[in-house]
Amino acid sequence: MKNGKDHFFVGREEELATLRSLENYSKADLVAVIGRRRVGKTSLVKEAYQNQFSFHFTGVKNANKEATIKAFVDKITEQSNSTFPIAVPDNWLDGFRLLKNYLISLKSTKKKLVFLDEFPWMDSPKSGFLSAFEFFWNDWAVDQNIVIIVCGSSTSWMLNNVVNNRAGLHNRITKYIRLEPFTLRETKHFLHTKGIKPPDYDIAQLYMVLGGIPHYLNEVEKGESVIQNIDRILFSEKSTLKNEFQNLYRALFDQYEKYELVVNVLSTKLKGLTRQEIIDATKISNGGGLTRILTELEECSFIKIFQPFGKEKKEAIYRLVDEYSLFYFQFYPQKNPAGSFVQMSSTTKYKSWAGFAFESLCIKHIRQVKQGLGISGIFSTESTFFVRGNADEAGFQIDMLIDRSDNAINLCEMKFYNSIYELSKKEAEKLSSRRELFRSKTKTKKFLINTLITTFGLKTNEYSASAVDKALSMEVLFL
């Protein structure tokens, strides 16, 4: 869809529907929109309401109380079309009183829409901002025909002070939108809207490096191959993302160094780590602090938590699935000159990394995989499974399995290849052996379905029939 000469907006149908539905009810709603930096939170809210806000204010980064209140009151003056400047109060209670009076003055019977963007930036130290907002909501707004949307990239602040507030905003949030990166389907639509139509294989490669982050994808240009685009976006001197990693976790989390440390450790074990292994590697003490770090990383779609099949909760696997962070830690773009990726993309290291990245791509698109398998209507849970090796037997791991309520389990294997995949005798024996080992170790009585997900499909040969029960191509990930 297009709004204006140069603006376009794609995807987010479910989130847009949620926000727009709030206009249909005569009651107050307090909405929190949370998501990682650059994921498109502000654009979503503006698109939902077509910029038709009764009041819209964006917090000022690193400003003190006085400067922020002045900017807030200046915005009230501007949006109320007042011909006289409004005296600037010295506290937030009076600041929100001015907002209340302005909103009361609006004579329209339509629902009032208030958008407070970069909400955490409004809460400067010792400002009394949060308690004043709590009073504004509880004393007045909660009884009005109004929607107040609060949004911000500082996930730690938003979760601790808004979503999980234990004071005046406790249980006040009526809608919570956790905005995730684009899916492959949305990414394809986004690129097509820009007039860029690479093959699905190339889109998958692009996604495996940049992820589904709209701001990153907006850097893709026509007339260049995906390899050239990645090289320019991440490695060129003029790259707008050259210092992105240095700002990414800093913008989202308090004590961001610990979050970077956890992500860095997870990047060294692409298959994932248990909580205890994370503690051993980072030296971060076990307890609420680590729980908060892992929870907030999951809220921002940086990691995915798997409960291993048949294992206790303490053996849950934490896997880094943020494409940009995975690529960054593997290849450190800032240390390589322009042209590096063109050469790098043909190396063994890149091909090995691409295999893991494709696994993560499938894991993140598990809903689409289930749709491709025709089991969307069947209750199922996804997990992983591993057996550690010892002196007597080799270990093995199944990165994704789908445990279904119809007495079946899909054991999934993912292969990233630049043509139709042909199963070798050795690989076929490995898949068959793994299925029997899984049956032996778990004692399951369910029907085990060896499932292969490849880029261009599976070539039928003398080995595939016995080892593979269900084969899917990459196209299902775009559903």
C-alpha cells in the first residue's frame, strides 16, 4: 500500500488490525508496542492511524527534565493551534494536566488517539515522569474514549516500567504488541514494492545476513546482485549500517554489555547452549539478572528458547537466531574492506555458516513449515533433541522436531544448497540411523517422519525413498 508520493508500507496485517480495532469501542485502551531497534514500531502506529492523532509526541534523547517538559508543552501549543505560548510548568504532573485540558477541549466525538513515541526517553533521572503518567491515566484517561499508545526501543525500560509495572500501571496495559522482524514473505513483498525482484534463493541469502529488519532492507538497491548489495550495505565506507552493532544492544537494554556478552557466547555455539553453559561461559551469576537478560533477548527476537524433547526445563537450549548478530560475530564486517563479501561468499567458512543460518531461517519460520506439511490444524509443539557423545557412542542432535497430537513426530533436517539436493548413500544412512537412535533413546511409540527441507527440493534417487519420508523446498518458507 502507498501513502503519499514516496511512502510505502507492507505487511503487519495482524498488528494493524489489532490497532485499528480499538477505534470501534467506546472505552479507554493503553497500548504498549515493543520491539528491537529499526523494526518499524513508529511506522506501524502511524500507518494504523494514518497519522491522525489527537496528540503525538516523541521523547528527546538524553534531555533533562526541563528540556523534555518544554518540548512536550511546545507540542501541545503547536497541536492546539494556540496563538499564545503556554507557560511551561516545572513538573510532569502539571505537564500532563495541560495535556488533559487540551484533549478535553477537542470537540470531536471520535475516539481520541494519543501516541507517545520513544516513551523511555521522556523519563529522565529523578523527573517524576512515570508517576505523573500513572496519575494521568488512573485519574482521568482510564474513564475516557481514548487510545494511548506508548512505544520505545528501550526494551528493558518498557518491560520493567510499563508491561510488568508493579505500581500505578500494574495490569493497566490492555494491548501488548511485540513487533517482530518481517517474515520471508513480508521481506519479498517489501522488496517487490521497491521494484526489486530477486529469486527466492537470493532473498533467503539476504535475509540470512540482514534478517527481516525493514530499515536494513530499505538499503537494498536496484541494479545490484544480492551479493553486491550485502557488500555495499555492510562493508563499504559509506555504509549507513557500519556502526549499527555498536548502537543495537546499547539502545535496547540497560547494562547492555551483559546482553552483548551473552549473544557473543551464543554465536560461538550455533546449535545453542543451556543456561548453565551460558553461566559457565559468561561468568554471569545465576538468578533474576540472567533470567531478565534471556527474557528480554527473546522478547526482541534475538534468541529462541527450545525445550529439548524429553528433557527437564533446566536443559532448555538458548539459540541465537538474529541474523545480523550471527553474521556480525562470524565475519566482523568493520574489519574487512569493501569487496570482502564478494570473495567471502565463495569460501568454505561462508558455506558452513550458511548451513547454520538456513537452519535458523527454518526454525524462525516454523509456522510456515507446518503449513507446508499440511499440519497447521493439528496441535503440535516444536523442540530440539540431543544426545551428548561419550567414549562408547557418538552424540547426535536434531535441530528441529515437530511433536504432533496425531501420534506423529517430524524429525527435520535442513540443507542449504544452490541446486536440487541429491542425497548421498552416507547421508541417507545417517538420516535412517538418526531416526532409529531417536526411537531407541526416547522410547517413543509415535510414527517418526524424516523430513528434509532444502532450497530447491530433493532429487529422487535410490537412497531418498528409504531415508526421507517428506521433502519440502524453500518455497514453503515464503507462505
